[in-house]
Amino acid sequence: MISVADLLTNNRVPGNYFATDAYVRGDLEMGLLENRQGDRLLALPETFIQAIYAGLEQETGQASRLVLFNCGRWWGKSFYTRFAEQIGDYYDVAISEMPMVEFLQALQQCWITHGWGKIDLDQTYQHSGFLVVKVWNSPFAKLAPQKDQPVCHLEAGALAAFFSQLSGRELHCVQTTCESMGADCNRFVLGLPKRLEPAETMVTNLDHESIMQQLCN
């Protein structure tokens, strides 16, 4: 929360740290992309993402889902560390002490600026111990090969790690709907591993609401 006293000593009202125009900086001559801290950013072409899916499918078969999930967990831990440091330095407050609305605004803008689509949190089932994360326009869903089940395993791993770090508890993540299957958005359910375990086998034959009813019961 920004106080009047803070404004008197620091003549700056912070905006959204991840606003695209301020966060992404490029040097066209050098072909470099950097964030506002000077850290290097990497642009992934569509063919590269498609090649990751195809290569893993060929080399590991069904295990590609686990490989992508574990890669996502590693990425999610690093992402949380950077996100918390950048937010803490900019707003002068620990991420755990931020008001929920400010945290969500920063996360949403961060997701958009990095090109991962649009993200939102659905707290409908929070009283039952589950958090639903919705993602629209995911490049990972768009470029994945068509399957009979959700394909955003990399994002699921990243979200599991990010919210595990944020909550201080080990959480698991299961995707219940996917844009690659014609859904309106990608839905990821976060919760304790043992409570989410039944959902792993439900995603092939139940819709999201039915899965949530089963989990909550």
C-alpha cells in the first residue's frame, strides 16, 4: 500500500512493473531483447516450440508429458524467484505482503508481456482447497499436436512450482481443459498432490465442472 508519507520522500508513483512498453527493450542492430533490469530475453519461434513437442514425442513417447511437466517445474521455480525479486525491488514490498489485487495485476501483465497469453485466477473452489488458473491464447496449446487430452504440461509444471513457492506448500497441478481440444480456455487446477491425484485419470472422460465436483466431494 502506498502512503502519503512515501510520496513525500519518493516522488514516484509506481505503475505496473511489467507494462510491455517499459519492460521490454530491444536493440534492432544487435538483435537483442532485454528487460528493464538489463537481463536478456529470449524469443521462441513457433517452429522451435513445435520441434520440442515433436522431438520429445519421438524420443520419449508417453513420457514426454512427464518430461515437459518437470521442465516446467524447474522453469516455474526460476520464474517465481525473478518475479518476487523484481516486484520486491520495484514496489518495496515482499510479494507475500502485496494486496491480492496488486499481485494479480502484476502477474497478469507479466504473463501478457512475456507472450504466454492471458492469465486469471478462479477462486470458486478455494474453500475446498483448490485454485483454478485460467489461461487464454497459450502458444503452447496453439502449437501442440492434436491430442485427446490436455497438452500444456510445461505450463502445468510451471504453475505448480510458482504457487508452491508462493504458498510455501508442495502443490500439484492438473490441466482439465485445453484450447487445443476446442475449449474456451486452458484450465489448471492446483491443490495438494494426494487430493489432486484422482483428477489425472478424469481428464479424458469428464468435463471441468464434473471433475471439480468429484474432487470437492
